[in-house]
Amino acid sequence: MIERWRPEMHTFHIPIGEATITLEDLEVRFGLPVDGLPAAYPHAIRDYRRVDYLHMLQRFTGFQPAKLTALSGASRLQLMPIRQYLVAIDAEITDDSPPEDIDRHTRLLLLLMFGSVLFPNTSGNLVSLRYHPERLDDLPGYS
């Protein structure tokens, strides 16, 4: 199939004609849902500045980096302060913790996972705060 791929047209050239990969192909081949909510960030977030991202992070996770230098550009945060904070509060999260605390902890863990596993950048130490999940209850419905 590699020999039949035409990158300029984003299609495969096969004996019966041109073919391309569709969402239905992904759904059938990989079992990925394609009928749920789109994974997209709100339009208003496009106008956010540094301080807006920090307020959003504080509101959803309870975490505020100690140094403003932990931010790189307008929306990227270094992963090391998040890791250190999670290690520090890890003992505080128990079965008896309020659901709000567990949600905050989960959001930080997801942010860490997005930045270091799913969407790492070339520096290996920054995560975009745009990946931050606002509503955890909606996560299973995203495609």
C-alpha cells in the first residue's frame, strides 16, 4: 500500500481507481467511535492569554505553578512542576476524599498524560493547557 499512496492527493491508487481512508474505515478497523462529541476546545479559548490559562488551571485543578517561568509562551506549561505537585498531594487522595478533590487530581493526571505520552512536543517537558478537560463526565462520549 505504501507504493500506491499519493501524498499530493492523499489517496491510494489501486486497480479499481482512487481510494482514501474515511472515518468509517477507522471505526471498523480500530473500533474507534466516530459518532460522539467532537474533541475540540471552545472557541473562546483562542483568545486566552497567559493569565487566562493560569486562572483556568487554578479553577479546574487547584494547581498554580510557584514560578511564572513554568509557563512557556502563552499556553504551555512545564511538566516538572505538575509532577512535583502530584507527588506532594498523592498521599492526601484517599477513598474518603471529596469528589471535587479526586476530579482535580484526575484532571492534573490527564494533563500530565497528554503532555508526556499522547501529545509530547520536541522539548519533552511542555504540555499545552488547551488539552485540559473541562468536564470529566463527558469524556466517555468524545470521539
